[in-house]
Amino acid sequence: MKAAVYTKYGPPEVVRIADVPKPVPKPNQVLVKIHATAVNSSDWRLRSGSFPAGFTILARLGLGICGPRNKILGAELAGVVESVGAKVTRFNPGDRVFAGGGFGGHAEYKVVAQNKLAMMPVSLSFKQAGGLAFGGTTALYFLHDLGQIKAGQKVLINGASGNTGLAAIQIAKHAKAEVWAVCSARNFDLVKSMGADHVIDYTVQDITKSGQKFDIIYDSAGTAPWPRVKDILTSNGRLLIVLGSFWEMVQAPFVSRKSGKSAKSGTSSESSASLEKLADMVDAGDFQPVIDRCYAFADIVDAHAYVDTGRKRGSVVILVDEAVKNDGNHAG
């Protein structure tokens, strides 16, 4: 099968299309023929070796010191079940499915554990579902599991125009929260269309001097550390560190104050349960994936280069199967 592989860390050009063995599912795994995937911020970090402060040594120890152990990137996918392992009970060949997490999505086929897979929302195309899992499950985990979001709370989304930021706006609005979105002026219309009640241009206004206090601050940009934003949290407010330095992550459990303020961080599981919850929201009209651009599989290096600019809005989708090339709007 064809896959986009990389054998060393570096710029987009380290990625190339190559022939690799087609995987075989184990008893609890499903083999998926991939129709669409995405290049997201995690792929950029893993490929380039650019990690938040303090994480580089730990990341290299885990991923490979001289070069990556997992040579196929891609944390999310949408496709069709090709075959199933002997102990799989939830899926059958021909099912339309999507998944997120791990490696291996930038290929024609991938094996996925059945508890990390879900049926695609019936209202989405493969192209749309290819960019659904990463941002959606991240926002669900941070806002619901860690943030314990409730109706009527005031929520600040920092980095609102990125994949996880746009997802967080929608998750927060679904929870009936009041949403304040921080982004550049060029993205105002986009974040408003996702449901943001108030939009702040970080280039002209410092949110810490706005006079507002927030029940939840969701930081997906890495520019709202505890010392900067603790004073704009309510008495029991929570800073959710989606992106931060190593020391911010380590200190998060210890920064709780007598007032009840806290900082929290973690990693979303992208389990079947979270994927199914996201799919239900999509089909109910409460969530939609945002696609910035689409690229053919052969042009995946160009997709990496675009993500490297730091200006993507939502997902950058890769059409692995050319049959879905004209499945909805196509750009790139």
C-alpha cells in the first residue's frame, strides 16, 4: 500500500510517498481503507521535532532520538471497514467509520482497535469526517471531563480559530455557556459563525485588562499561562492547558489556591464513547467540522508546508482516495 513516511525530523520535504506492507488486523482490530485523513498540529510537531518548552528531550526519548520510530503520521481518519479481527463484534466490512489518535492515518490502510473507532456521522462526507476527530475529542475532554463546563458559565477560548479552538467554541455553546473567543481580526467572522458571543483581537487588546472574569479559560494557543491569567479566573475558575510548556503541565496539579482556582491538563483518549458522542452532536446539528483546505494524497508535502505557516483555520484534509475528490467543496 501507499503511505506518507518520514525517517528523520525536519521540514515538510522529509515526508515522501512510499510503498509499505499492508497491515493485518489482530483479533480485536479493524482494518480500515482510508478515504480521508488530516495534517494537524500534532503532525507538525512530530515531523519537525518542535515541542513546547521542556518537552523536547522527553519527546525524543519516546518517539526516537535520531529518527522517528513510527514513520507514518496521521492521528485521524475516515474510511470504510475492509476486514475485521476474529473478536470484533461492533463493526462489519463496508461500515463507514472514523477515528482519531495515534499514528498511521497518512496511508491507504490502517488497523484500529475496535474501542477506538466509531461509525461516521450519517450527515457527513468522508472529506468532512476526515477532519472531525482530533479537534472534537480534544475539546470534549478538556471542557467536559476536566472543565466540568455548565450552562451559564463564562468561557474564554484562547486560540479560537485553530482546530481545537473552533471545536471548543461549539462544545461550549452546546453546553449553553457564554463564549469569548480570542483570535486575530481576520478570523472574526469564522469564530462568530461557530457561535462565539464575543470576539477579542489579541493584537490590539489584552484580555487580562478587559475587566472580565471567566469560569473557564481554554488555552489552545499556549499564550495564557497561569501567572498571566489567574487573576481573571472566578473564585473557582479553571485554566485548561491544552497547549503549554513542560513546567506548566507539571505544576498544574499544584497551583490550586485557597479560593478554589485551578489549572488542569491531560490527554484526550479518543475512545469510541467520545467519538460516538461527537457523531451524535454532528447529526443533531450541534457540531460541524471546519475544513480550511483539502489536498490530494500526492500533495501531502504541500499540506505540511501550509500547516507550518501557522495560519490554518480548522482542519487541513488529505484525500487519500481520489474517488472522494469532488465530495463537497474542494480547495487547495
